[in-house]
Amino acid sequence: MTTARDDLKRLIILRHAKAAWPRDVEDHDRPLATRGHRDAPHAGIWLREAGLIPDAIICSDALRTRQTCTWVCSELGEKAPTPYLEERLYHAGPSEALSVINETGDQTRTLLVIGHMPWVQELGMRIASVDSEESAVMEMAERYPTLGLQVFEIPGDWATLDGRDARMTHFTVPRHDS
């Protein structure tokens, strides 16, 4: 999978791992559930084995996304970039999440964004081009579970990414039980 054309960028959109619902805890501060802690490293393993090492990571500042990010980075090891926490991704809609991505500098070739439903799915539907892998788009559109991961090839600059201009190459759910 690492044989992308040099002129293409890669966007990876990851939904956080399974979160717990503890009493008296605000949604923003919900931690990963036991299953989430068990499964989250598998996203990092999948990325590493696919040769998709991000140059930059943008992560929602919610606890469950930060914990997912920590597990992913632990599997990427020394190659993992320092994540940037972005509070706008917590309550984002697809347009706001896209505007965060549009701010990425062009020196970034592979970007990992870790966020939440529903925008992770809605953004995937918005940017998937007609030449995307149909089975990946259909699977993502029908069911987007925790730890769902989309991979896109971006032909232009991050700033110009808008709609139907990114080729989805993969949708996977790299959990322990998958």
C-alpha cells in the first residue's frame, strides 16, 4: 500500500475506540472502555503494517480520542509525530472538521485525524470521489463502528480539499476481534 504516487497526499480518518459511560462524567471526559483499551492499539498496528505512518496527527481534545491516539502512537513507536489536540473537532460537523484539515501545511504528506461520530462518517461521504473503492465507501456508509478507519488519496493541496475530490482506498475496523 505504500506505493502511492509522490504527488498524492494521504488522509486517514479514525473514529475513537469504544468508550465507557461512567456516571457523573461529562461526555468530553468519557474514557475508553476496557474493550477500547484492548482494541485501540490495533489501529496503530494496522497503520504500521500498511506503511501508513502519519507525518502529522490532529486529535479531538476529548479524553477518549486522546487515549485512542496514545495507543496508536505507542504502536507507531519512534515514527509517531507529536499529536496536535484540536478542541474544534469535539463538537465539529463535517464542514468544521474539513476546515481543520484544510489548515494543514503542504509539507504534511500523510495526515491522521482522530475524531467522533457523526462527522467522521459524514466527512467521508462528503469527500469520497466517484473513483473511490466502492466496497470501502459502501461499508463506511452502512456501518461506522468505533475504531473505523478511512484512508483517502488526496491529489491536491490540503487547502483545496472540499467535496468528492478524495479517493477512498480503504475502510477497515482494526479491532482485536476483527
